[in-house]
Amino acid sequence: MRNQLAQIAAKPLRAIRSGRFPLSPIVARLSPRYGKVMASYRHEEEGRYDEALEAWSGLRGQHSSREGAFRHTLRAARLAHKAERYGDAVKDFSVLYALSPGDVRVARGLEGAALHAARQAQSSGRWLDACRMWETYGRVGTKPDKAKRNLRECARYVAQSADTPEKTQAAIDAWGLLKLVEPDSREAQQGLEWCHVSLARSAERGGDKAAARKHWNALLELVPGDRRGLDGLERLDLTDA
């Protein structure tokens, strides 16, 4: 009891938030919502971040103001980061960044979460996920060259296994992300061209004219006037005649 009183006296706001005061069990019974708040802060103090996030997530959608919802999401993002659930942290920080790109807390939080999420994805061989995280890191971070270098490397891994239409589409996504952060990347340009030509020809062979037309048009958007794309569309028009 004496130790509890000392904690309350030293940091009263934290003690109230985490329910470290004599009447907290009664308050929690009377207000289930505040009980979740107290549980979340208490778990965080004890380093039980997953449980803190779970309790805090139970309050989602219970805020009447935009500012309250913003603060709730910001704390959820921070707890997800502490719990090493970096993908969840990126999602929440991304929502906040779209609402308030000038908020330094949000920008730096998103940068750090994206960096950790990228590393986490790389370590488990999820190369396309890593590309997505490096693109986010490059868009909001302070080290664009680092993002480009790592995204380029991850995109290569995605492209190396592009031996089916599904994997080739994943390569298109990866090269497209690289092109977002490095518009002049010749490697991304060539990778995209190869993927669209490959998928267009495969679709033609399989009789899927809609897919073939889609990819020939995509090639022409990348390289206006490209002879391969023009010839492909001409072949499709002749078969439709």
C-alpha cells in the first residue's frame, strides 16, 4: 500500500491512467470503457505490449470527436510498434499520415515502422511485402537513397521467381513500386516492359484477349509507339474482325 501511494504521488497522471489507485477496481466495474483504458496502460508499464494493444483496440470507434479518434489511433500505432507488429503499426500510421502529413510524430512513427516492417519481411523472404514497406519508407523518410537501394534489391528477388502469371504480376507490382521512388530507373522500366510483354503473349496463346489487350496497352503507356504493343493490338483487332 505504501509503495502504491508513492507511485501515485510521484506520477499521479500515470497512476490514474493505469488504475494504480485504491478505488480503481470499483471504477473499472462502473465504467468498462475506463477499465480497458486502465488495463492498457498497466500492461504497457509492465512491458506486455500485445495485451496493451488488445485492450486499447477494444476502444476503437468509441470516440465522438476526430481529435479523440486521432489520439486513439496514434497510441494504437505506437503500441503495435512496441509489440513488434510492424505491419499493423504501418497501417495505423499510414491512416494518420493521410490525415495529417505535417505531423512530425506521425511521419517519424511511420518511417520507423516501415523500416522495421521492411526488415522483417526481408528476413522471412516476403520480398513483395518488403518492396511495399521500402516504398513507404522512401516516401516519408529522410533517407531516400537507402529506400531505393533496398527496394531495388527486393524487386530483383521478386522478378527472379516470375515463372507464372501470378508471380509475373507480383514482379509488375515490385517494379512499379521502384519506379514510384525512382522514376528514372532504367531497371524498373525494363522489368515492367518484360513483364507486360510476357503476360500479353501468354494471354494471347491462351485465348484471353481481354488480358492480352490490357498488357499490350500497359506496355504502350510505358513506351508510346512500341512496335511490340502496336503489333499485338493489331493481331487482336484482326481476330476480332
